[in-house]
Amino acid sequence: MAYQPPVRADFAFPSEFYLPKSSFTFYPEPGVIFLPPPSVVSQYQSQWSQGRGCEINKESLFLNASRQYSEHKVNYQDATASSALFQLNWGRLAYKEVTVSSSFKPAQPKDNKKADQWVQLTAMDSHRQSLWDQSVQNQDQQKNHHWQIPPRKDKQQTESFYRVDEFTEKTEDEYQGYQPAASILLDFYFSHRRYSPLSTPAVYFRFSVRPEKQAIRPKDARLNQRFDSHQAQDQPVKIPWGFGQKITDEHITSEYGGETEPQPDKPEPQQPDIRETYLLMNTISVVTLPDRIPLEMRELDISLDIDSFAWSLRGEIWGASSLAQVEPDSNGMKQIEVNINGWQWLFMIERYDTDRAFNRERYTIHGTSRTRLLAAPYAPLRSKSSTTSINAKQAATEELTNTGFTLNWPTEGDYTTPDWIIPGNTFSYQNQTAMQVIARIATTAGAVIIPDKNTDTLTIQPRYPESPWNWPDTTMDKIVPASMVISLSASWQPEPHYNAVYVSGIYEGVSVNVKRQGTAGDNPAPDIFEDWLTATQVNTERGRNELSKGSNQSITTIELPLTDTETAPGLIEPGVLVEVQDVTGNWRALCLSTLIKATGGSGKVTQAITLERHYS
């Protein structure tokens, strides 16, 4: 912070320079709090001229210093030193003579000359000459039309409008006789004889009728209607077709897809022969397609579970030459046909494993059924949104268009999954394969997909063809006698015993509270919400399958021989109901998976089935 002199000061400067007698310093230094200066920029401009006497008021801001005024006169010519007296609280300042001299000389004028190097150019006219001559002469262009211009003529169309006489009561035209003008005095006297005019009369009289022009008058159109009270009379009602009958009756036929014959009941399963000893001659055949070259297999495993959509194959083959027949190449996967005791499968070889060492070779192939082509990575991802209503069965069938696969979805009769209507703007999906869409449709209705063994066919059926609490009175699909059981193992796996579930759509559809019949419905399962649950029938079927999963149950695995197609029980596939005639009593279950093992060296073939057994 710079020193601030007193506010009031008077400087008188004579003609000479100002020479102060002494200077002063502050001792000790006052304790001053320096405030940050304001951010203000002031511009000053000075100009030398003859000084004028001016009084300046200065005031000291240092603590409680006494104010002292001093007068100074300033003159830029002959300045006279004048003493300044300041009185502060910290003592009198010491004087110090300071000599300041300045010398100013006028500058010598000097001309600043600049010489330009440019030379004035000589004026020259710029002549422009056109190369075009005047050979082309102006000519008037006239257009002669052969059509004559007709004279102007105003086109005027006049139409006369007359007002209709709506209020007159005359219905017929009235004619009046001769009436002379009021300004003419005429007197006719015929003397009771016929009037005979002169041959050359001055006036001719013609007695005729001249109707007066009248406005158009509307005329009512007469409509004659007659109203009479009707007579009370009973009309006999006759119905020619008699009493109605059910749609499944034999006497009812239809050309619109209805049943033409009664729905047959589910056939009873074939009863297997119960023997003390079974002699089985197994037949195993594996060939490549389409060449049908035989392959030697050391071991062969074929499996399928209820939640899969493709059969699986795992096998060991003999020699590298056999592997070369089935290993995938640049043309893609190769196919083989497996035939065991008359049961035929068709597989694609997806991959293989090789394990070779000294004096040892082992080749393992892995295959799958052709339904795998409908899933990733073989099937493309697609997106779809249907703006119109569509049936679920129709939507699943459209996913198989141009794929070579067919859909088997029975919807009539017992143990089937019902079809339903999905409203517009509800059936939609993004980036899904055909198999993903079909699987979603099936699970929405509580159904599963069962692939065919050797054809490109998918079957949609309920996960539980019949509810477990109705199994005692249900016709089974297969019967397994205790004499055929090679081994049996079971594990206790109880599930919550729900007796009600709430099934509903999200944006469209209905909400159904499905309750097990004969129960109070007081133990509900978690609610189910899905977009495609849009009909009462499918919501009920979904709820039934969900409630069928509960109760006390065990998972039992049974190993038994795989008999041929003519001998019971034959091949037991997932999704069928099985009755096991055990030594401790008969019980019924649902088949969850099937595993077939075949050994090429010994020729032994067995099937291991996993059963879901319910105890209530």
C-alpha cells in the first residue's frame, strides 16, 4: 500500500524546480491491514503545460493520526521549496534534502522524406476491335396465321326465375272474358240477336279466352295409405332338424373341418409278457447317408429329455477310416442312420474327439437330430410383429415355412394342448430363432416339444398329459413289469404342494385364477404373467400344468431292455405315462428322459428311463 498524503495540501511552485528540504519515513511501521484494491482500471493522460495553482485536500487514514493541513504552490518554471509539516502519533519525521534536477531541450525539427520508386506510366488508349462484321442484317420476323381472328362478342346468358306461388288456393286455371281497357268507352247492344260485324268495320271484336300469366304453383302428390288393425293369429313354428346332437356324434358330418367320426378313446397299452427268462437278439446297424456305408461302433448312447427339442448321440467308432466317413468338412455336417431293434434314428454329426497314443486309438463322435437346424447357430435370428389376430398353432406353423419341417399339434380330444387366439400387436418378438419362438409358444400353454426320431416333425403336447391326482383313473401309455427291470434307483424330491395359481396376460388377454378341484385354493403358487396368455382355455391349461409339478414325489430311474417294435414295452420316450408293476405294488409316473446304451462288442442294448412319481 503506497503512502497516502493528507487530504488537503497546497503546493506553490515558483519558476524553479521543486526541491524539498527533507524526506521522511515511517518508524515504526504502523500496523495497517492492507485491503485488496478494487478491480478498477483508471486511465490517465498527461500533457505538459504551464502549471496553475491548485488546492488539493488530502486526509490521512492512519489510525488516530491528527490531521494537518499544508499548502504547496507548484510552478513549473521557478519552483520555490516550501516546507510541509505533518504531525502524526508516532513522532516527528526527520528532514532530508533531496535535489531533483531536470533538463528539457527542444527537439530539432527534421524532415522525413520518403522517395517513391514508382514511375508514372504513359497514358495509352485501349482499343478494342470486334471481329464480327455487319453481314447479318436486322430483319423483322412476322408470323402469319391462316386462322382469322373472330370479332369480339359478349356472351350473355340470361335466365328467368319466377317465384312459386305457395299460398294461392286455386287449384284450377280460371279464364276470364273480354275486358276492355278502362279508358275506352264502348257500348255493345246486340238486341237479342246474333252479332254480325260489318264487312269493313273500323273495329273487329274477337271473343276468346286469354288466360292471365300466373306464377308456378306447387301441387301436392297424393299418397293413399290405409291403416287397419292387424288380426291376431298364431303362426305355427316348425323346426325341420329336430333335436341337436353333440359334435362328436356319428350322425353329424361337416365340410368345415369338423369331426366326421366319433373321437376314439385312448387305447389300452400293450401288456408285456411276464417271463422268468427273456432271450433277446439285439440288432444294431449304423450307416452313413446317403451312401449307406456301414460304420463299426464300439459304444453308442442315444438320449432325450422332456425339456429338449433334439435327440443326442454319443458314440465311439473303430479306426481313423471310419472317422473320415462322418467327420464334418467344408460341405458341412454329415448324417448317419442308427437302427436298434427296429427303432430308427437320424443324426447329424456336429463334432468329434480324437485321442491317439502309442498302441491306442480312440475316436468319439457327437451327433444331434435334424431339429437342431431350427436353433442357433444354424437358424437365422428373426424379428416379427403381427398387427392382426393370429392363432397360436398358425403362428408356430409359419415359423417352419420353407424349412422342410412340419408341426404336429393335435388340439382335439383328451391329453392335447388347446389352440387359442393371440390378438393383434401382441404376438411379437425380436432376434429369435424359429425354435425359440415355437418353444415359447409351447411353454406358454404348459406344453413341451417332442422331436421325431427319423423325420423332420415336431410334436406339441402337454407336459402332464393328465394331472397326477387323476393318474389312478387314467389310461397309461406303457407298462413295465417287474420281471423286466434290470436295476432301479430312486431319490426323494418333494415340491411345494400348491392348490391354486393366478395366470394372466400382460397387455392383452384374460386373467384366470386356476384352482385344483376339491381344494380350498388356500395355498397359491407364484403368479404367472406372460404376454401371450390371452385366452381362458390356454390360461387354464397353463395353470393345470403348473399345479401338477407340486406334491410329494420321487425321481426314479429304471433300467430295462429295449425290446423291438413288436414287443412290449418297446421304446419309452419322454412325455408318456408309465405304469410300473413293482413287487411292492403298482405305481404310475411320467417319463422325463430316456437313455439308450448299446455295446457293439457284446451286442447288449438297454434303456434307462427317468420317472417322476407322485404320492398324492
